[in-house]
Amino acid sequence: MPTLQPRSIAAIQAQINLAIQANTNLYNPSAVDPAKRGLTSTSLVAIWSLMTFIVAVTINLFEQILYSWTVVMEAAITQTAAGSDTWIVAFVKRFQYSTSSNQIAQWIGSEYKYPIINTALQIINQVAVVTNAPGARTVKISSNNTPVSPAALSALQSYFENGAPAGIYTTWINANADFILIEAKITYDGQYAATIQSDVITALNNFLSNFDTNNFNGIIEVSQIQNCIFTVAGVKDVVLTKVEARAATVAAVYATQLIESSQIIISTYNPFSGYLIADTDSGRTFTDTLIFNVG
């Protein structure tokens, strides 16, 4: 969004009034002759006040139009600036794939695209670009929080190589979700005993799902996990005793420790794949690691 915002009518009129007061030909309240004091009337119906108001309204409308135009132009520039991170995200999301019919993009004018746009075949809806060095990018992709097939990835890479500007070197990450282990001691109101475990597990799974969907390749914070549990009806206290995260191909013993023995080691984690799910290894599931006590 543009940095400069349209000024309010009141702010513009106040600036005009300050300029008037700085001009002794227009504003001289100390003049002996009242007729020579200039634009000093404080009446709400003073002609000079009405004139400055009309000018302020006009300038405000112009600034709003200019701001709206700037928003549109900046969005267009970021989308069309070939090779920018924003361009890469948009370009990858336009990729089409079908297991039953070949999807062949081609140069049409100055744009590399499909002759027939079929949004149902645009299988990649999550893309994140990480700039490693000038011209070098890591591109993380996902299709509804799952990796695409090897055949689809191969087709995507060909599509990108044919349509992207020269000089962009890409590393593709198309991986299964990272795992997160959450071990916690949860104190709860005994009246919620029948549902507290399932409610907390559901809340955590929903939190991870929403995080993946709305913040692909985002940074997850341990405080967000604790806050998520606190929002569950009946929860009175939460102590995170251990939090670990790891890429799907990393063994549990090599997981990144965020919390160990209730002490924060690292407060944030950026998933390798771009998204997270609850750990599924034996002894590391939410059912195994969440301890509930009435308090």
C-alpha cells in the first residue's frame, strides 16, 4: 500500500489557515485599523473560511483519487514485474495440470499463458518465495496443504523455465507437512471433563490448519500455541513443557527444540515445507503428550 495517505479536509484547511496567518498581507490582527487586519474573523460563516473549506474539499478529493490510482498502479506493477517474488507467486498459481489432458502454455503476445484458462486445473494454491541471493529463489508450493505429484512438479518446472525471465535460479520445495510435537500440562474446570481433551485437540488441529491456509510458510510462535489452548472453554491454566518441530524427513531425535523442560529455547519456527501438522509418531501425538488435571 502507498505510504502517503490522503489528508483529511480538516487537516488541509488547517494548513491553508496557517499559510494565511503567516502572510501579513492577509492576516495582521495587530493592525490599528480593523479594515486592515485581514482574514481574522473566527465566524463560521466568514466568506474567507468558506473559501478555504471549498479549496480543502477539492484538494482532499484529488488526494483520494490519486491514492486510489496509486494503489491500482502499484498492484499492477508488482504483478507484472517479471522475476519479482510477487510475480513468481502469481505465475506459479496460474499453472494448470491435468492427468487426462496435456496443458500446454505458450507465448501469447508478451505473456506466457494457457490458451484456455481453466481455474479448476490450477492445482497449486499455496506458494511462498524465499530470496536466497540475487536471482536465486527457493519456491515452496502446496496444494491444499499437500504436496503435488512428481509428474505435476515436473510439469510445473517446465512451465516455469519456459515462461520465467532468464537469470532466475529456483530451488523447489514440494514436501509433506512438517511435524510439531506439543507437550503441555493443562489445568481445567472439572465440569468440562467429558470433552476437555477432544476440545483442546480439535482447537490445536484447527489452529494448525488455519495457520497453514492463511499464513503459508509463516513463522509460528510458541505463544500462539499457548493462547490457542487458553481459548478452549474450561481451560484454567496451560504450561508448555516441550515443543518440537521437524521436517517430515527428519527423525524425531533431530527435531528442533522450541521448548524443553518448560524453558523456551527458540520462540519461533519456520516450517521447511511451509506448513505444519501434529506429529504422528507413536508417543508424540496430542493424545500422548497433552496432560489434563482438574484444578
